[in-house]
Amino acid sequence: MRGLLTVLVTLAIGPAVSAGENGKSESVTPVLAPDAKVTAILAGLGEGASADLPPIKTTGDINEVARKYRMETRGPCGRNYCIKMMWMPERKRAIFCGANHGVPHRLNDVWEYDLASNTWVCLYGPDLSKGTRMTGWSDTSVVNGVLRTKRGGPAIIGHAWWQLDYDPERKAMLFLSSWTMFPKEVKAKMFPQNKHRPPLWAFYPEKKKWEPIMPKGKTPRTGIAVYFQYIPTLKRSAYVDAGWRAGGMWLYNSADNSWEKKHGGEKFKAKNNPGTPGGDGVMVYAPDRNILIGCTRNGKGSPGGRTVHYDVAKAEWQPAASGAETPKGHDSFTPCGYDTVAKAMFLYDQQAKVFWGYDPGDKKWSKITPKGPPPPPGRGKVIGYYDEARNVFVLNQASKVWVYRHKRGG
């Protein structure tokens, strides 16, 4: 791909640190020692090269529910409709959370992955009320209009169809649940009919704590198969729904706890606008261009996928790429990330077993054959992210971790 080759990287390997008050450096807890084998692999990884890491390690709040699903040996694993790992710049780790259709579970646990030590850290073990069929309501209660567990976590956690985000201003993971899943008597008590707006939740990694967020003013109608992505230049999280329910595009401002509607109406719907992303897709932010890149499927009868850009400065959605040589972005099968050194988006289509790279300047996708092992095969769910501190795209499949470096930077 033109524009996706050359430059050298400095590997940031070692205990992660964050900027505290007055700019002082603070250790991120838990402090984890770098794995010597991982350090050697990352140090020797060339351009266009891939590598398999040793089996992952786990630590943290791995309780009896987590052990029931063998998380002490495999970590959280990918969950259907939840494959998004989010980079936390101040912690230099990636955070992951998400429920699914209840197979094998519907849990509210939160994990972070530390590449330097190759360790999954369970920040919040799944609450005991969680089961395969959402039983065990004795552990829950309504507190200030929100159904919570006794430990304070969300009692109902629906699909994370890309409604996961990380807000570095708040230093919190944001989660917006789509599914109601309340027993009739609880739902009737908490919310008037047709006015149920599931609260936005925040999870604070350092405090290891869930908290509900009840924004002031108007809020977007939550949908499914939508997008949630932080935009640093705006210090806002973009909620985009141009597909199923087509609620529009909203921006969440954590500083004043409010939503602002940017786009909506019939012209915004993907079926009417080739420049907006349809449902079930994936999205990244490209800091060098100040754009969002959305990848979704093409309409019925059209081959391949469709890629769109959102110009943040102009507040405009624009079509970018479409057709058979464009991947079908899907929120359950195509983990992706934006490489800030290569200035490119990378996406793994787990179903087709194709690894893609995208140059936003050329608006062109290319299939990539890494020099080294291929991305994780098999049916186990694959999740991933781009690790800015070590300049590698990372894919995780249970205890397996695969890394790819496109460019070296200097």
C-alpha cells in the first residue's frame, strides 16, 4: 500500500505510568513486570512482520464465577458482538468488557490487557448474580432509579455492539447497554412505558469501580449495531446510528455530562446516504487526519463492504471506498485498530481469514500477508487493538496473542 511503508519505532516496554497531579509520574496498579520473552519478540519484530507470543497470564479479581468459565487460564475471551479492545493512553494498556446473547454467559466483568507482561488483569470480577439465564436477582436492588448489584455494578449488561468507548478526560471506560432484559415488575417500577433509556455507565480502572451516568438534558435513543468512538480534538464521544433505528449522530461531553445532537433525519440514514455507516460495522479514529473511519457491509445485491469517513473539522460524512476489494466490517468478526506510526487502519476478517490494511489518503484497502505466522485461525472469537506504546497491532484469541508491526518508527 502506498503511504504504508517506512520509518522506525522506539519500543516503550516496561511498567506503565500515568501523568498524575502537577505532571508527576504515577505507577499504574497493578504493577506488572515485563515478560523477557515478549520483550525480545517485540524488540526483534521487523516491518511487515508478525509473531505469536507465549501463552497469556492472568491475575486480578478472578472470582468463582470467572473460574466457572475458565477465565483464570484464558482471560475474558472474545464474546459475540463484543470484540473491541480500547487503548488507555495513560495506563498504556487496553481495556475490554462485554456481554453477549447469554452463551455461555452474560457477565459484567471488566479486564485490561498489558502487552509488556502479556497479562490479562481482571479489574472487576463478574458479579455473583450473573448466570446463563439471568437468574439470581437477590443480589440486586434499585438505587436512585438504577438497577445495580450489591457491589455497585450494572445488574443488566446487554450487547456491547461497539457501544464501548474510553474517555481519557474522565479516565474511564464508557458503556451504553442496548438491551433492557428487566423482569416485568422491575421494569414497571423503574421506567414509564416507552420511556426506558438505559443509563450510560462508566468504569474507572484505577478505582476498579462501576458507576452509572445519568446525563442532563436530552439523550439519544439507544440502538443496536451502532458505533461509539472518542474524538480527542473535540473531547467528545461520538455515538453514531445511521443503520437499524437511525437515531442520528450525538456527541457526549463528559465535562458537563450532556449530549449534543449533530446529525439526524432521513438524509442521515445509511439507506439514503452512501457517506454514513450502516449497522453492524466497526469504526476507528485517525488522529493524523482528524477523521472517523467506519467500515460496514454493502447493501443487498452489492459485493464486498463499504468504508466511509467523517471529517471532524467539517462535521461531514463522506463515502470513501466500496466494492469487492473493500472488507465487510462487522462488529462480531472484524477486530480493528488505527496504527499511528503507519498512519493506516488494520482489520482482521475472522470469517474470511483475510488481514486487511487501509490507507485513508488513497482510500484504498489492500490484503496483507505478514512475514510470519498468520492471524489466529479457528472458530474461537478474536478481539484486538493497536498498542501505541509498542507499535504493534494485537489480536487475542483465548490464551493466544498475535502481534503485527507494519512500520518501524523513529
